[in-house]
Amino acid sequence: MNSFIESQDTEVFEALKKEDERQESSLELIASENFVSRAVLEAYHSSLTNKYAEGYPGKRYYNGCENADTIEQLAIDRAKQMFGSTYANVQPHSGAQANMAVFLACLNPGDTFMGMNLAHGGHLTHGSPVNFSGRTYKVVSYGVRQDNHRIDYEEVEKLAKANKPKLIVVGGSAYPRIIDFNRFGEIAKSVDAKLLADVAHISGLIVAGLHPSPIGICDFVTTTTHKTLRGPRGGIILSQSENEKILNSRVFPGVQGGPLMHVIAAKAVAFKEALQPSFKEYIARVIENANTLSEVFLKRGYRVISGGTDNHLVLVDVSVKGITGLDAANKLDEAHITVNKNGIPFDEKPPAVTSGIRLGSPALTTRGFGKLEFERVGQLICDLLDNLSDESTKIKVKQGVKELTDKYPMAHFKL
């Protein structure tokens, strides 16, 4: 912990110290979270936070950007190499702003687009009525089949032909199965729509070659740089080089001003890490560990949405045990196990309560957990959820958590 913070701002210092302690002593299972390397963290803390660099490499509105140019170009080149694309914009502050920039490039207010229903595993920016996407454009939502919780591609095709959208968005924040980009590509072409793949959750799997890639199929690809990519919080846009001018202009000055150059430096470092052979090995373990977790829930009598997982996340219906997602997440939090409540397809409970919880394997895999550890994690979770009112079970679960976190301290992983 930086002693300057302690001497200058004790309130912030104490909160940061407690956060370090929370991460050290908890089992982090939020599917959208991960632990960055020391190199990424160091780049994020760099003096580039002081630099204003509106514009793009070689075309800045401020002087003194030569080092910022070097770093941003490295990030761009590495992003293109990771995904095999001919264009990359590394400036979006988040995945939501990356999506907004693509929307501005493709749509006018009131235009029709299609996106996955948030209640079925989509994202806020895919057409939720409380989001800019749902407030600015006409949204046609598609979802999953009730019998298997897989994307209903026949429904997607029927909706596309009936509504003639200008853009179709594919991707989700709580969809545990492989996405058929080729099928979406065929549907988009049949109605002359542009196609955007939001791969924020699965981008690390795509880079590792362990999930089909949307590059060459979709007109635009967006992703966050945290989650399975294991970088700093931020976003990027990928496309063909012929879209460079319009996409660059929609990011800046379209949706944001000066880029966060310290974050872009951290992105560049993370992208280099993701290009190493060890990253594919890591992602293979992420998938294996998620499957292990899923199997535990199934064996313990829980309903796993879609019957399992093909990626890094597991969506579990806890209502079969007579509890809500809200209660489950809160009780697990008290035992130092961090998950989030999450709606399940066709959920009868409101979003603030939910019938499910969402779990992910990236962070604990980074920490060093393997199949045996994830088996133990799953059992601890089920033990607690099966006995929510039993204080002795809670004590045993907390002790199990401590044993695991002591065995794999945060300093254990060296990336």
C-alpha cells in the first residue's frame, strides 16, 4: 500500500486497505471479474494518468504525446494480432461506450436493432429500456428456448425477417453456451443488417482459440478488456480497416473526449500477456474449472441453466431449494464467497430479487485454483445454501474458505 496515501488521506487509505484484505480473504466468483498481473497494475498506476491525448497516434490535439503515441500504437497492434482483425480502437473507457460508438456508426435515433433480452442473458446495452440503447432506438429482443435455455436461432431469424433491423447484436452477460456466429451472420445477411458481436465475457476464450471467433463474420466486434482477457477495466472495438474513419470519429469526439492513457498502457501490457502460450493454458483451466463447478451443483440437486457450461460462467437456479438469488448471494457474502444474484430465463422474480446466482471461474483460476479446489468451492457453496439458518454450517464454510485462501494467497500468482 502506498504510504503517501496513508499520510495524505487516511479515509481512502483505510478503505483501500480493507479492499485488499477482502480480496485476500474471499473466494472471488463474480464472472465479470479477474485479477490483473503486477505488470498491468504498474502500468495502470503510471504517470500517463497525467497526460491529455485527445485524438489518435500521430494526430493529437495536444503536444507532448510522443510516448502516448508509442504505447497506444502498441496496444492497437497487439489487439489486432490477438483477434486477427485489420482495425482496432483501444480508447473506449468501457464495453458500454464501445457499443455506443458502434451504434452511432450504424444507427440513427429511432432505427430498429435486435439484441438479446437482458432477462435471458443479454446486456443492458443490448436494448434494455433503462439504457441508452433502449431509450434511443427501437428494440426487438430475442431470447432462449424455454426447454434448453439455448439461443432460439429460429426465433432470431423470424424476428429479423419480420422487423428488418439495421443492426443485430449478438453476445451476452449471462449466457453459458457457445454462440453460433455463423448462423447469426447468415441471418444478418438475409435482411441486409449489420452485425455486432459483443464478446465482453468470452473474448479471452476467443483469443485462446477455445471459442469460435466472430472476426470475419461480424461487421463489428466489441469487448471489455477485463473479465477473461485479464486486463484493466476498459473496452476496445475491432472491425475491418475500411471502418476506421467512422469508428474513430464515433469514439472521439462521438462518445468521449481524451483517452485514459494509463489504462491504455495497462491494456497494452495485458494484450502482450494474452499473446503468450501460457494464456491458452490458463483459459483451458478456466473452462475446466467452470465445468467442475457446474457438475457439483448438478450433483447436489440444483438446476444449472442450460444444463451446464461451455465457457467461464455458471448460472444456477437456487429457487429449487426454496431460496432467492438475493438471499443466496448475501449469505454467501457473509461467508466470504462473492457471487452475484442473477435473473434466469423466464424468471418469475423481479431483477432486484431473482431466482438465480451467477458464478465465474476466471479470478480463482488466476489465483491458482484447479479442479480439486473448485470441487471444494462448489461443495462449500452448496453446504451453506442447503443450511442457510444453521450457524455451525456457516462457521465450517468460513473455515473452508480460509483454508483455501491461505493455501493460495494473492501473492501466489506471478504473471
